[in-house]
Amino acid sequence: MTIPLVEGELRADANSSPLRWTVIVERTGSVAVEFEPVELASQTSWLLTMGMIQGKFVPRVSMRGTAPDGIVVESDHIHLLNVNTESDAAGTRLSLSASASKLRLLYRRMPETSRGVHAIYFTVGMRAFGSPSTNCPIGRITLAGPTTLDRPDDVQGRVHIEATGEERPFAEWLSACDREVERVLDMISLAEGGFIRWSVRRIETEEGLTVIDCHGAKGAGPAWDGVFHHLNLQPVLDLAVTRYTEELCERSGLNVALEWFVHHPRYSELQLIAAMTALEHLVASFEQRHGVSGIMAPQLFEKLLQEMQARCDEAQQNASDSGRLRIDRVRQKLAHINEPSFRDKLEAMLATYNVPLAGLELSRISKAVAARNRILHRGLYRSKEGKADLQEHVAVLRELLKRIFLTLLDYEGQYFCLLNGPEWNHFPPSGETGPNVQQF
């Protein structure tokens, strides 16, 4: 999409200059701005300074303008990429190019309420089949997208929300739509195995197209190891609306862990670290909310701690200055030795959530955690089996994460599993009664 011959003003702080430009929205959702050359004069010299700014970050400028057909183009997120000068007998001119991380194209006055409004979110990396749809408090949600993606970073998918039911103030309704779409795309990301976000939002009313908001490219990259299938997104949409709530994300950390899960680093070592980071966030969220008991009962440990501290105090009396400092460092650590290990916390979380572990030996989880520690603390991983062994650890952790996710979502049905090669399994496993943490 191209919006040419926009006339308006470029501003930064107290500086401003009248300019003319063209906006180009690429298929990836990225927004480029090409300005017509402007004479270098006192009113425009600040632009040259912006192009040579010193500092850590490229400064942002704002622009407001109107196209010949009346479209208002505005953004407070313009980044000048190139500011060049050209000189001849007529004088010196500035040539500017920029990108916009956010940009609005306003076609008509914004509505006051949600009555008759449609919000359409265009996404990258999303496949679909048919028109899965469902109702929720903000309206009716419908999904659409291609069944194949030759260019996953192009904007091709769509989430359409039609306002129905009780009329609400437009700004409030749109904010609720944004939050709902984020949850829907989280679930679709989990389903298809790639990080899916929207790049363009289109608002339509009974009068026609009202506004297009561009939020830049959201490169999804290739998808891998999704939990469900893009040919049947209806159950995924239902999960997003009924089970994947803000409250669930707040208490469990599911949304953050899910984002780590659907990002796919190139190397096996980083894949393992990404999966482990997702698991650690879930465990940390669980511990923060529920707490995890120490290794010993608090009363018993307090008695033991006092005895150990007393021994340290005795040892300090006859120690050298450097020896006393070392003993003091040991003494300070004593209070923390009763804190539960990661394994203790993981056991507690799996037991509390009642995560099914049939066919997933917990000794394999321990080995995967140990492999992560070797990578993180030594910067490499070596085994007799090499990369094949490392990929098995990745598969184990990702399968564990899938089961935690599906348990938290209270899901029952088919899901995709790579633990023993690609296969569709039923969740929860039949006859499963919860984790056997004794196998750690």
C-alpha cells in the first residue's frame, strides 16, 4: 500500500518543518517514509542535526500530514534513517528517508461507541482453514488465513472482531479487542508452533473504512512443533476465549512461558535454553504464588542453623584477618542452604497442577536439566551421542511444557507430540492420575 504526496509537518521538540512525503506499507507490515528533497535553510537545518545525532538511540520525530484524497497521516514513532545533502548552483537540499514503528492512516472521524464497528487485525505467520468463529463479551471473533505459507513473514492471516451485544465507548471496546486478540494469537502461536502477532489493524464502521493502524513488521519465521493443527483452529479459538484468561496468565506465568516456547533459536543448545527458560518461569511463578517448603522443617533447621553459626563464631576467634573474612562469608551463606532446589520446586509444581507424565520418565527431565546447566555454566555440551542426545533433551522439555500448558488450560483432546517421533496423542493420557515425582 502506498500513500503518495502527503503534505504536512515534521516535528521534534520545538523544531518543525513543512515537508512532503510518500508512505509505503510493505507486505511484511514494515512502514517506509520517503521525503521529497527540501532546501537546507534556517527552518530545516535542525533536520541535518537529527541525522548526525550522537547517542545510544536513534531519536524519534513526529509527523502530521494530509494526502490529496483527505487521508490524515500521523505518527509519533518516526526514525530518520538517512539525511543526505545535495548541492548545486541553486543551493543545498536535504534528502531524507525514515521508517515508522507505528503509523495511523485516518480516513474519517473515529466512532464514539462500538455500535456497528468491525476491528480487523492482519497477522504474520498464521495459517487457517475455513472460518473458525466464536462469541465473546466484545463481539464475534472470526479467523481466516491461507492453508500454506511460502513467505511466513508476510501479512496474510486475519482476526476479525464484529462488535455485538451491549454498546460500549469505542476506546474502551478497542482496548478490550487488543487484549483479546493478543490472547487469541498466543493460542494460535501455541497451535502452529510460531510466534504470531498482528502488524496492521483496520477499523470499519457503517460509514466505511475509518482508520488503519500500522505497527510494523513482526517477523514470525518458520513454525515448528506446534501443539495443534492449523486445519482445525476452532478448538484453539475456544480455548483462547474460555480458558486462556488474564487471571490464568497472571497466576501461572503461562503467557511468558508460551512466548519462549514458540521462539525457535537456530542451534540445539539455544533451543534447550529457551525451553528451560520457559519452564523456569513457570516454576518461579508457581513459587511466588504458592511457596515451596525448604529441605528441612523450619523449626529443625533454625536449631541446626544456630549450631552452625556458633561453630563459625568459634572458628573466627583464632583465625587470621583473611581467615575471619572467609569464615564470615560462609556464615552468611548458611541461612540459605535450606532453600529448595529447582528440582524441589518443579516437583511441587507438577504435583499441585497434577500434570500427567505417563510415558515421560522424570529421570529424562533430570538429564535435560543437567544438560542445560552444562551449557549455561560451561558454554558447551558434549556427550557420546552428541547432537542427537541434545535434541532428545529438547524434545523432553518441550513435551513437559506442552503437558503443563494443556493442564493449565484444562484441555482434553488430541495434541501433537514429538517425544517418540511425530504422532498425535490424546491428552490427558488414559488412566493417568498425576505425576510420579518419586522418579526424580
